[in-house]
Amino acid sequence: MNKGKQLQKGDTIGIVALSSALIDLTEIDRGIQYLENLGFKVKLASNVKVNKFFFPDTAEVRAKELMSFFKDPSIDMIMALRGGYGAIQVLEFIDFEIIKANPKIFVGFSDLTSLQQVLFQKANLINFSGPMLTSNFSKQDHSLITDESLFSLIMGQNTTIINRFNILYNAHKTKIEGRLLGGNLITFMSLMGTVYEPDLTDKILFFEDIEEKTYSIDRALTQLTLNKNFSKVKAIILGNFVDCITRNEYEEELYPMIVNRLKKFNIPIINDIPVGHCSPTLTFPIGAKIEIDLQKQEIKLLESVVGE
């Protein structure tokens, strides 16, 4: 596995804009101030404040900025500015050999889900589904739990991801091991049928989403289970599904629907995990080997996720 080096106080966090353009630029200053108060330096990509047809420049420019930050020795960690839409557009312009030669911590979530699976798939880079500059660090309700979850992992201080969850479906298991993939469900599904389709074999999948109807989630899960390797998935972790409501009174409720769609595969399904579009939000290491202990209700790392 490729891993970014362990983050230290005083290191530089590079901010890249890969998805939607930012409308309120004052959010950038608030986010920078927050990270600086934590003891880090911040460097912005040159396109962070660009708004060209609702994107921070063309997909090619966005990818070029990302590559330059991986190559820049003064940058120790890369964080996404925000989500929205557009990260999938940069995939065809990324040189994964550059990333392999210059592995760094990369953090984002939501729309960044597509890029994050591919960073693991094409560059063997363990990266992190976690908070972003303006989506989290510039907000008034930003939680210290969010900080602790992120920085304890990327500073090599913690091996436990979470020590409490709810079991929706047990499948008569006690412990499950596998490499972690996932993120935003609908964005994850946008990779299916492409050259970047994730290999689901022996993976533990985690999913979250926001403002999707239950039938839309049902459709995505149905498509997922038709994947040739879904029968080899080890477990499903459900994060927050914010404002994902039923369409009408005749439609199944969200979580019973998910269990009904997946229980035939006889794999554990757990939920009540604060990950995704919520505050606080936990950081999950994409590509890392983890263990789910259903008796202790604990998810822990089985390998380091950062280098020395």
C-alpha cells in the first residue's frame, strides 16, 4: 500500500478545488483560520477561487493542480475545498504514476468519493473520507469530535475508528476483516460500468448520502448487488442518510428497505455511524484493512494508514 507520511503540527495542508466552484469566498478565510489555529500552514491551489460555468476551471486544469500538489515537496497533506459535483471529470487527466511516486494524505468526501476509490484502485493510495475546508472547518457548528477522528488517524495516534454502532443484520458473524471502500452511495455508483469500476472482492463497503429519495437509494443498491463481485463483499456499513425520505406512505422505510435488499447475501449490516453529511463526522480510511467486531461493536485498523 502507498501511504502519505504522518502529519505533524507545523506541516502544510494544500487545498484543492476539484468539484463545484465556491460561491461564498469568505468561507475560505474562515476555514484557513481554523486550520492555522490548530497549528498547520495552508496553501491554496491557484483555481480555488475560480468560477467557470459553476466549476473551479476546466477538468484538465483541476487535475493539473492536483498533480502539482502531489509533486510539491512543501505540501504534506491534500484536502478538498468542498464537494458538490465535478470530481469524476478529472479522472481521465490524472497521472497515477505521479501519485505512486509522491504518496500523500488526501482527504475529502461526498463528491470526492469517485476520485477516492480510484486513488486506491490505480495508485494503491490509502486516502481518507473526512472533513473538507469549507464544508466543515469553516462552519459555526464544526465539532471537535470531527477534528479528533481525522487528526488522530493521520497523525498516527489511533487505531480505533469507532466503538459503538447498531447492528441491523448480524448474519451470525462475530468478526469480519476486509479492505474498506465507499463513501457517498450515488457518487460511488457513478463508477460502475466504467474503466474505473471498483473491485468489490473481499471489501467492506460503507455508504452515506444526502437528499436522495428512498427509491433512488433502492435503485443504486439494486444495481450494486447485480455487480459480478458483490457476492464477495464482507459487510456493509451505513453512515448518515441526511434528508433521505420516503416518497409516499406506500414506500418502504429506508433502513428496512436496505436490509430487505441485502439480507440474502448473508453479510453483516451495521448503522448508526456518524459519517458523511453530518456534524460531527468521522474519518474513514479508504483502502485500509479493517476489522469489525460485532460483539464489542468496534471498528479498528489492522494496519497503519500513514507512513513514518
